[in-house]
Amino acid sequence: MASNDPQVPVLYGIPNCDSVKQARAWLAERSQDYRFHDFKTRGLPEDRLDVWLQGPGWKALLNRQGTTWRKLSIDQQAAVVDAASARALLLAQPSLVKRPVVEWPDGRISVGLAAWVKPD
């Protein structure tokens, strides 16, 4: 589902990502309306990234398990040592954001599927 209602969660991710697909299905099964922000077509919003870096933090946001991370050189990986260096890399390569990121209407920010989708 999609909505422009500011009182619904905003799910950020990439449509073909398995975790994003699972999150969208989980929300749909519960008839939970949400807005979807596609990193591939709309990019990674810098203002939201700054909020996420202050909230969950750069270590939670940086997906070090995916293929995009593994394709980086050892030097590029080693250069990520703080929020500023992570921010620059995440903006350059939005696929490095651990997905999905969900901004809930109550102000919570969830990073990754396991952070909020619990089995019934």
C-alpha cells in the first residue's frame, strides 16, 4: 500500500531487496498503510540520513554483509571509521544502507528487518 499520510510509516529501501519484499508483505498482511521510498529511483535523502546517523547510528546503518560492501577495496572499507566517513560512503553507494529503514509515526527508526518484523 502507499499513502501520503504523514501518520503512516515510511519504508526506505530497494524494491528487489528480499528484506524489503518481506517487510512490505508483513505490512500488507496486517493491512498497515505505509509510504515507500525507493533508493534506486529517488536516491538516499541526505536529510533523513543525517537523522538516522544521529538515531540508530552509522554502525547500524552500514550493511557490511552485502555484496556492495564486499566489492569495496580493503582501503575503502578501512576508511569507514566514524559517522562522517560512513555518511560519505552511504551517499555515494546507497546500496550499502542496511534495509529496510523504517521511520515510524511515533518517531522510532528501525534498521533491518529483524529490528521490527517479529514472527507471529
